[in-house]
Amino acid sequence: MVRNPFRPNKSNYTRVKKGAWSEEEDQKLIAYIKRYGIWNWTHMPTPAGLARTGKSCRLRWMNYLRPNIRHGNITKEEEDLIIELHRLLGNKWAAITARLPGRTDNEIKNYWNTHLKKRVGNRNKLQIPTACVIKVNPDHNDSSSPPYASLPTTDTPKSEPHIGSQDELPTMSANSFCTSHGVHRDDKTLENSWYSPCSMIEEEESLWEQFLVLRDLEFLVNFGGTYMHSGATDSALVCM
DNA sequence: AATCAGACCAACCGCTATGCC
DNA sequence: TGGCATAGCGGTTGGTCTGAT
């Protein structure tokens, strides 16, 4: 099922431009999208006057030209959030980015690989991952709080976070949906705590139940984040 | 001033997920 | 239901920048 949207053949391969985008190309893409919206990345480059693949156009738009993109100057708060989200979600850059409005997955990924990976890696060497319980508040029905989550900053500790509030995120390890175990996060001891193992039997019994709850929650979180992130209020871009 | 190494980041590539016919 | 087309994600690459020597 591996399929490239536009795999140039020998006759047109040289026509496809690669490498850095020029200012002119940017303007062409912006102008085209402003006028016609995004109807089909694969077939857009030709009428837009671009010798690029649809994939390349999409990437350029999503990572650089899209409105409301913020570049550089990752704040301390954002950095903390990235670190914590990465601890919870692993390399799910799209999911992480959904909680960081204005940032792109590519930027977050690059920032992690260049700035945070080593630092966090060194810190985590002192921590031992263990199995434990995922805290879930099934009673949450507060429509005033958005489905996406943010994490408390270190100077504003929360007492008892619950899923669904702006202060909480379902706590799970990178692979918690398959083989590994969720991680109980207590904000008071966020920096230096991995919890002692709970009963494996209890965990096995509750794991599927937690999985089902979290699967639904994950959908809400991703949908909410993606929707907000897409700039869907811009009529020309709603089709994104 | 020249060179080199490491850091940074935009863009590419391979692959999976999803929707449609 | 299966196959095709497209969108999207995550890992990797390679060009450029910057600081050290």
C-alpha cells in the first residue's frame, strides 16, 4: 500500500524542483491557497505554477507559510510542556504539537532532537520506569474546558488533577496502548518521581478498562487540538 | 583569515492511516 | 470488500550557520 502521491517518472523527473523554497514559490503557494483554498495537494502544484510535488507544497505550507505560525523563541513554559508531553506521549510529535498552538511538529521535533534530547536523556537515566495506575476522572463533563490539555507550570502546582480539565492530560507512557504501562504522575513530585510497581494482577484487570477510556479521551484530545491548530476559522482554509 | 566541527533546521523520504469508489 | 488515491506522521538527510582553533 505504499504509494507516493506524485512519483515523477523519468520524463518529468527533472521538472520537479527540490531543495529550499524561494520567495517567489512561497508567494505563489500563498496566493493560490488564499484564492482557491486547499482542495487537493497532489494536483495543486501545476495550477499554482509550482514545479513541486504536492507533498512538498503541503509541508511548506504546514511548517512555514500557514497563518498563525510562530517560529523560534521557544519559551521556558513551552519547553517544560514539550518535555513533559514527550515523557507522556513519546515521539508523537503531532499529538505534542496539538498542545502547542502556533508551533509545528517539525519545529518541535527539531527542537527536541537538538536541544532537549540530551538534557532530558541524562536526567532520565536516574529514573526507573515502573508500572502503575492511570488516574481517570470519569465524571468530567465540563464543556467549558477544551478537550486539549496543558500541563501546570512548576510554579503553579495543582492539587489533584483530573482528566478533562485544562490542567490534566491522561497519563500514559509512550507505548502504553500496547505493551507498556501507564504512569501515575503526581505533579508535586513531577521531577523526580517514578512510582513503585503496583500489583500486576490489578493492573492487568484494569488495563483494558483504562485503555477504552483513554482511547476515547485520546480522540477528543487529538480532535480538539487538531481543530484549533488548523486555523479552521479562516474560511479559505477550512478544508484543511 | 582559513579551516574544521558541531549545531541547527528546512526539506525529503518511507511508511501508515483514512476516505472514497 | 478490496483496491486506489490522498493526507499525514515520524525518521532522516543535507545544506547552512556559528563558534572554536
